[in-house]
Amino acid sequence: MNKRQLLFVTYQDEHLDEGLSYAIELAKAMNEDIVLLLVQKKDSIAEKFENLMAGVAFAEEGEHETARLIIAGEQRELPAVINSKITELVVASSKAGVYLAVRNTDKDVVSGVRSFLKSNTAIDKVVLSPAVTESELLTTRDLNRLVRTASRPIVTMTRQSVKAVKQVMQSEREMNFKLEKEFA
């Protein structure tokens, strides 16, 4: 029998750890593993223009294949900083007793979650990080479309709830420290 999983969705950027502590606590309480789905941010018009200009510069220098990849948006790699953060997250969740698997998708939030859920039946619920729910990239219309089509419960997080979880965790650590001193 496969263990149930919680799907934690966030962007492939420097804020990918935001809200994961809540997801870890939720997974521990529900005795589930976590799948971290890193979705691609939609390019803004400024980013598209920058890619186009970079592509033109490479094309002028005779690097036509590189120019084509940049303009098509295929020249994306996860920076080393993000890779090291992912490693830290896997280690931290392991210490908490929760297995964390990391998956990437080149799709946006709605398409990425939908296609992931179609191919993974072990997912019990979907948790959207504060970076996703509070970004200007995910509209209310997109969120409603995801809720209607996901066929799993969708949990949205705000930065305020993340702060509350961190405060509760800090209080628990302080209480455990006091108890350890008392009984030592």
C-alpha cells in the first residue's frame, strides 16, 4: 500500500521554502509524505522583451541555436542557490520525519497541478504556498478554475498563517527546552 502524499506547490524562485514548515507539520499530523512541485512563473512582458533582446544579440553573433532556445524560453536552469535550498529543505523535512520528494514542471500553477494530479493518484490534498496564492500571477479566476478541476482539496496559505505557525513552533521549542531542563 502506498503512503498518501500532500502536494505542496510553489514557484521555482528564492521563496520556495515559504510555507513549507506548515506543510511539514500538516504532513506529520496526517502521517503523509510531501511532494514539492516547483512550477514555472509566467513571464512578464518585461522578461519576454529581455529574452527577445538577448536572443537578437546571440543571433547577431551567429549563435542561432542559443538565440532560438532563449527566445523560446527553453534556456532555463535552476540556479545553484535554489538547488542548495532544495537540498536544505529535503534534509530539514527528513529530520522532522517527513519524506520530501521534489518535482519540476515547466507549466503554470493550474496546468502543472492538473497534469501532476492526473498522473499521481496518491496525492491526498494540494497546499498552495503563500508565494503562489499572494502573487499577482495567479488570478482569482485561475484559483477558482483550479478548485473546480483539481478533484482534491485545495489549501491556500497566506503569509500571516505562515508567521502564526512559526510562532507556535517557537513556543513549542521553548516549552520543550524548559521541560528538558526541568527533568535533567
